[in-house]
Amino acid sequence: MRALMPLAALVSMLAALPLLGGLVRGGDWWVPAALLMAATTAVSALYRLSGRNSLPVPFLQVFAAALLFTPLFAPGTGFLGVVPTPATFGHAWALFEQGVHNINVSAAPVVPSEGLRMIIALTFLVFAVTSDFLAVTARCPGMVGGLLLALLVVPLTVDDAGLTWVQAGACAAGFLALLATDMWVRSRSWGVMVPDGPDPVSRFNARAVRLATVGAAASTAIVLALVLPLAVPSLRTDAFYTMADDTQFGSGDNVTTTHPLVSLRRDLASSSDRTVLTYRSDSDSPEYLRTYVLDAFDGENWTMSPVYAGRDSGLDDVLPLPEGWEQDTGTPVTTQVSLESDAPRMEFLPLPYPTRSVEVSGDWYVDSDTLMVFTTDTPPTGFSFTAESARTEPDAEALAGAGVPRSLSRDYLDLPRDLDESVRELTDSLTENADSAYQRATALQDFFTGGSFTYDLSPPSVPGGADPLVHFLMEDRIGYCEQFAGAMAIMARQADIPARVAVGYTAGEQMGDGRWAVSVGDAHAWPELYFEGTGWVRFEPTPSSSRGQGSASVPEYTSGADVEPAPIPDTEPSERDAPEPSETDEEEPRPAPEESGSAEEEPTEAAGDTAGGAGNTTGMPWQPVVGGLLGGLLLLAAPALARGLVRWSRRSALASPGAPGAHTAWRELRDTCIDLGVDWSLTESPRATALRLSNLGRDGTPLPADVRAALWRLALAEEAARYAPDPAGGGRLAEDLGTARSGLAAAAAGGDRWRAVLLPRSLAPWRRPRIEAAAAPAVP
Amino acid sequence: MSLGTQHDGHGGGVLGDVGDVVSVADRVRGAIETVIEGKPEVLRIALTVLLAEGHLLIEDVPGVGKTMLAKALGRAVDCSVQRVQFTPDLLPSDITGVSVYHQDRSEFEFNPGPVFANIVLGDEINRASPKTQSALLECMEERQVSVDGQTRELERPFMVVATQNPADMEGTYALPEAQRDRFMARVSVGYPSPQAELDMIDTHGSRSPLEQLTPVTDTAEIRSLVDRIQGVHVAPGMRRYVVDLVNSTRTAPELKLGASPRATLHLVRAARAHAALEGRHYVVPDDVQALAVPVLAHRLLPGPEAQMERLSAEQIVAKLVARLPVPGPR
């Protein structure tokens, strides 16, 4: 009987395991979780069979889990194979980091690493211990529903596919089983079941009534669950596509009206498997598909200058020549794009640059400067179009020899005047040995891809007041494509190279047969730099491959090749062009060496900061952990703080003479007693209360004499304040109150004392003594 | 009126008066305790009733010192004490007194009865006929005696201490509720503790300590104390508390008969005296709580349910007191 509830709690948690089935690939990820939960349940059930006080159960459970943890996840590190040692913790930490990385970079469903399995197992372990405590020790099995809800939210937020009936049903069934078991156990403790009636008919009727009651309650709950969300505003999932006309540095803190970062990050992180579009291309290595061009930087965000949809900007057979082109010199590449019907609507077409012509039905316009193709109508979903682009392979030599841009608007060099000076110093130091615009551009790109930056889809937030750009470049160096692209475009403009930010998709994943699939996770941003004679050229500062944006590719021409003026192979160019920064490529960037002379203090400081920042980022993400711990502590301390606030607010009233002071002291004494779990009766006069409290010492002994005297004085003061015509007041109320409080606390049991501090009951209005309605007869 | 004028001057003056009360009461108490030992509670009630100008009903078995208490009280205060042994053949005139015709002077002369005293001890009051009982009770209420169309005031303080024997009820006329109501309080003396009884053997063995008792105050001082006690402050919340308490006896399902409005007045007066005896110039709930049972219980009639549960009126009053919230902060 006693072991039944732990088992029911276990069943409910096991039934919740399939919730993660859609997020994790493979068949055995749940085994360690199930093993740990079974072990803790066994501990709980066996201990409860002994009939002792059940408070130590969670500790025993954690102990058992710790013993099981070592052979499961860190075999060979434990003492005697089971007792965790420091090596075990080191191993577990490494696994944890691996798991976090696993979660960060992969999209659902994830092939689980050992670390991810450990994280899942530990999560379920915590849930199992908590549910055991809630359902069995605290006898509130309904609260386990909260835990299950937390688990339900995971697949719903991460995977847009949501839940299957089987998963949701299993979870609900496990919960219902727990509740039913609890009811059964409770009713058993009442003794024999009383039959519903003397004869079969009345028994049948009673059962029918019961079923109807249950049915009515259940259907009310279901109807509410279906109807209520309609009345509540919800988040849009296509926010990025409709609002992504600016790009930000940092994250959350600087979000203004629109919220593209979050949606972009969400799309990248969650469902990279969801295909947005597929296309067929002539080319073996197709270009990125560009949707927007952001050309203006306002200090925090890259935004798009307005585009005009007029008669003269309608989409013709042939698009205007791209900027910087004298004539069409490229190889024609045909790209047939089909948008998925469930992808968000696109007002701007994703096109390979430079586009020469687009065949698409409907009213579409083209922006002649940027060659963006867009519509002002609501675009259909799931349509197809064909685009022809002129593919050119800019060669490094030509780029290197590009002169000063002549025909281009100076707008592409505009930067806010109040841009932080340290950014310019960084740019100068990076490009100081580069002769040409091209060398400066590659030096900048190498700076980003050199290894000192960390790609992270959920970067830690920028501290309040910090310049997000400076923070990204100098401090933490964590970000994703938007930060990389935006920062490089800014620095390119500082290096006198016209630059802008393009937003769209990478080429995606080849499906064979000339077909490519682009998924939500391929959303990307990159800088485009202008070179006279060649036009706009794509650069790629975002780290690619598994540690970065997976499907991004660094264009060949930007890595130099074997061209004379440009510095030679791969990472070498920067070494030759800028010997000082080059060594930073290996370790950490030191943008301004002392010899540069232009700045004495700042750069070293920046370097130091950078080193510190890099150190932080290579370690585990401690900030969220510390933040979470602090938040948790704060949450734990909140009642105590509130109680302290109440006490503090009474301090001034205590000093006031006459009745108010005495009343305040007495109220504080009352709250102290309620906190400590000492009875407080409204039918007791003050002096009777004081006498009773005076005998509350341990084991029925009286309290110390000074405490008794203090209590007595407080009672007399309160009595006079209540009943005397001229309450004298004053005296040493605050002092007496302190004595009484500490005396009462010292006499209380340890548990009560802690409870009084952490969970002061006096904060709850229903804990205060109240006059029973029947006890106060009305006077006619 | 006197209450009004004294109330205006509350504060230090009243406090000083109350200090007098305490010192006088302590003296009286100390004097009586040389005679009756180990009964501070009964003494306190007796003093309270004396200062509140009420009458006391002592209900107890014979020989526990009921009479001794009354006599000691009278001697300590230095006032006249008369004792009336109630018997079935006692007549009203045996209490109030009669006018006797003097043939030589050809006029009626009034011979005052035992009621003309400061403290009248009515022993076994329930043995007298109702007619005689009511004569005494009339004097108690009105504090005057009317004989032959002439009204004679009784001297203050006037206190009747009546005793009843609850064990031997044969051939008695139990006091009706209406007459019990005139007594301010009812106490029972109870047997002394073994130690007190041992001490008693020593003190009472040779000669009566009552004779050694010297007066510690006089009637004039008692009268002034009684007047000053009227100035003891009763906060509005406390008045309400008393009314609520008395009212709760009327609505309590366990009681067939609740307390009268006279009970309310008695309770307030007694509470004032009790507060003064404790050296306070204002009444607190503890005064009312301490007096609720002695002042209220003898006026109540438990209902059939309470009788079935063997709940006495005292227990019911205690329960009502425990249920009633004390007046909180103003």
C-alpha cells in the first residue's frame, strides 16, 4: 500500500518519456533516464515500507542516483566503480558541455550524444524526485501535473510539428493513473466501501450520476482548454518573414518594435529540417538566395531604405544591370524555385545575385539599385518562379586591382558619427598593412573567421548600457550570422569599402539530380562589398561548418588563391599583410599592438578584455547557470524579504508614542508567533497571551526571565493602548520586541525556526487568526 | 453625575484613587487572611462585591467558613455585622424590624431588625419561607426598609452575604431565578487544602483568631472607595464586550434562560471594582473573564441538552468566554 504511490508517480513520469521522442533520434536515449527513475522510485518505495518519517526520502534518492550515475555516465572514474570522485565530476561536466552543444547546434530530431542522454536522464531524475515528493510525501499528486506540463512544453516550443496523439495520450494516461491511484489509496484508508444502494437499480443510478459528474467536469475542462486560447493573444511564428527589415547586434536587450532576432534565432535553432523552398539549378555550387538588402546602419540596427513600387519599377523581362557592371559578362544560370506551401509568405523573392530576369506570375517590382524583387500584394504561398542570374567568378586579381569606386553612391560608406572609436582603431589595426581594398576586405574576413569568435544561436545578452557592437567585437565575441555580417559591413565601410548587409538563405542542401532544398535553418545574413569593375561581391565572415552556420560557404575569391598582390594561401594572407594581428589568428586577437603607437592604453585594455571574454566563452555558459542560481535564490528568499519588509515598515511606527506603537509591537509579536507556528487566539486578552507565551520554552519550561518580562511589558502596553483612556505608550517597545522575538525563536524547534525565516506564514492572510462568524453574536 | 465629573478628571487623579483602593484592599485582605487561609480567590470576589456594592451568595456545604468569612469581613472594615439564621418559621418582620407600642409614652417605637447593619449574613437563606426571603431581597435591591408606611434608608455600605447548602435540599425553598438575579456573584468556598487545614488547627486551636482581628479601615473609607471606583474607565470596546458576552448567554443553545440586563450592569460594576483592586484605572478583558463565571453562572438555567451532557452553568459560561474574541485595537 505504501509503495503504491511511489510506483504510480514513476508510471506517470515514465509515461512522459515519449514526449521527447520526436526530438531525439534513436531508440535507447531513454534507458538511463528510466534506470535512474526506477532506482529512485525503488528507494522511495522501500523506505516508505518502513513507515518512518518520509522527509529523508529525497536525500536518499539523490544518494542512490549518485551511486548509479558513475557507472552509467562516467565508468572507470568512480571509487569502487560507484562512488563519485572529482574525476567523475570533471567527466560529467565535459558531458554536460557536449550535451549543451548538441542541443545548440543540432536541430530536432537530434542524434543524441552521450552528453544529451545525460542531460535528459538528469532532468528526468530531478522530475522523478520532485514528483515523488509532491505525490507521496506532500500528498498533492495534482501538482505533478505542473511537472508534466513543463515537459509537454518542450516538444511544443522546439518542434513545430508538435505532439502526436500517442505522446499526449500516454502522458495524460500516466497522470490520470497517478490521480486514480491516489484516490484509491485515500479511499482505502477510510475502510470498507459503502455500497451505493441496497438494490442493483439504485447502485446503477448512483454510478450513472457519478459518471455524469466526471464527464461534466472533464468536458468543461476540455471546452475551456479549447476556447480560452482563442481569447488570449499569441505569438506569430512568421514574425521574421514579415518584419525582418532590420538587423541587430547583441540580442534581446536592444530589441525595438520588431523582433527579427528572436524569430531568426528561433527558426534557426528549432526546426532546420523544415523546408522553406526547393530549387533546381544549372550550377554545381549555386549562389546564396538573397531576399533583402539592408543598406543603412543607425548605430544598432541595419535597416532597409524604402523601396518604391511604381510604374517604372515594374518587373520587366530583363532586370537592370547590377551596379558596377558595364555589360552582362556572366554565365547564365537558371534557377527554378518552388516555395513550400506551408512556408511563410514572402513579399521579397529569394533570388541568386545578380539576377537578370525573373518569370513569376503576379505584380512584382524590382529595386534597380539592389535588384530586390518584391510585391505590395499579399503574395500567394507555395508558388514557383524561375530566375536567371549571371554567374561571375570574380577573380582575386581583378578585385585586388579595383580602383576607387566612381559610379556608386557615397551612401554605402555612411556610418553614424557617434560610433565607438575603439571600433575604428580595431579596423585600422587590422588593415594597416593592407594596400588594396581587397586586402583590407580579406583581412577583415579573416579576423572573423580566424577562430577567436564563437558561433552561438543563443548568445548571452548584452549587458545594459553596453554598445552591442563593441561588446560583440571586443568583449564576448559570441554571436550568429547577423552580428558577423553587420559588424563586417561596418568595418568595411570604415576601411573605405562600400558595404551592405544581405539577408536570405544559403544555398541549402543538395538533394541530388540538380535539386537543392533550403530549410529554415539555412536562413542567413552576409555582407556584400563593392569593388569597382566587379560590382557587389559576397563575403562570409560567419564561421561555417559544424561549429557555425552549417551550410555557409566561404567564397573562393575571398581566400586569396595564388594571386600576387593578394596574400597567399588561406589564413596566410593576413599574416603577411598584417604581421601583428596574424599571430592572434591562432590564439586570440590582439588588435592593436603597442608599436602601432596610435593608441597606448585602449588597445591593450581591449585585448585584455577580449582575452577574458574569450576565456569565458570557451568555458561553459556559466552566466545563465549563475543567473539561474541567483534567480532561484532570490525566489527562495522572496518570502523572507517580504516579511523583512513588513518588519522594517513597522520600525518607525514602533517608536511612535501611545497606542499606535503598542499596537504595532503587538502585531509584530503576533506575526512572529504565526511564523513560528505558535497558536494565536483572538479570544485571549493580551496579558493572557503573554502568560501563555511565557511558558512556551522547550519541554514545557518557562522562557528566560528577561523574555517573560519583555512579553509582559508588551502585553501591558497593548492592553493600555486598547482599553485605557490615556495609553502612556513609549517605553522600550522595540527593545522588548527584539527580546521577545529572539526568545520565542530560540525556544522554537529548528525546523519551525527555518520555516519562520524562509516561509513566514504571517504573509498569508488566511493564516491570521480570524473571528469565527458564530463566535461574535450580533447585538441587536 | 458623580461618574461624569470624575471621568473628566481622569488621568493622574484617578490613578491615585485607585492606588488607595489597592492599599485598603491589601490591608483588608491581609486581615481576613489571618482568619481564613488559602482562599484568595473567594476573598477577591468578596472584596470585589463589597466595593461594587453588590451582594454575595455563598453556596457550600456547612463548616467551610462561610460565616467566618462574613464576620471577618465585617470586623476588618469595622462595621456592623448582623447574622440571621433562616428557618421556615422566620417572619419578614424578624428581618426588617417591628414597631412596638409603648403604653407609657403612647407611641410606636421602631425596633430595627437585623437588616439594619452594614453586612448582613443570611445563613441558609433557602430554609426560610418565600415570603421572608422576598422581604430580605427587597431590602437588598432598594437599600431601604419600609415599615408601617415609613421608609428608612440603610446605611452604606450595605452588603448581604447569603449562604446556601446545596447538599441538603429537603424542606427548603430554593431561591427563584428572579431572586438569584439580585445577587451580584455566587462563589463556593470549598474545602481548604491539607496544608491550610493543618495551619488552621494551629491558629484556631487555642482561641478564635476572629477576636484578635483589629479593624483596618472604616465604613467612611469604604464609601469613598466605592465612589471612586465609579470613575474606572470602561472603553467602548469593553462595554461592547460585556454586552456581547451577556448576549451570548441568551443565544446559546445550551441555556434555557440567559442573563438579564441587570447582569450586564452587575458585570460592569464588578469589573470596575476588580480593575481597581488590581491597581488599574481601566477595565481589561481579564477582569470580565475572571468575573464572568461568579457573576453570570448563578443566573442561568441550563437547557435539557446541557443537563444531559452534565454541563454545569459554570462550564457553559467558561465556554462562551473562551469563544468570544476580546476587543481588538481601536
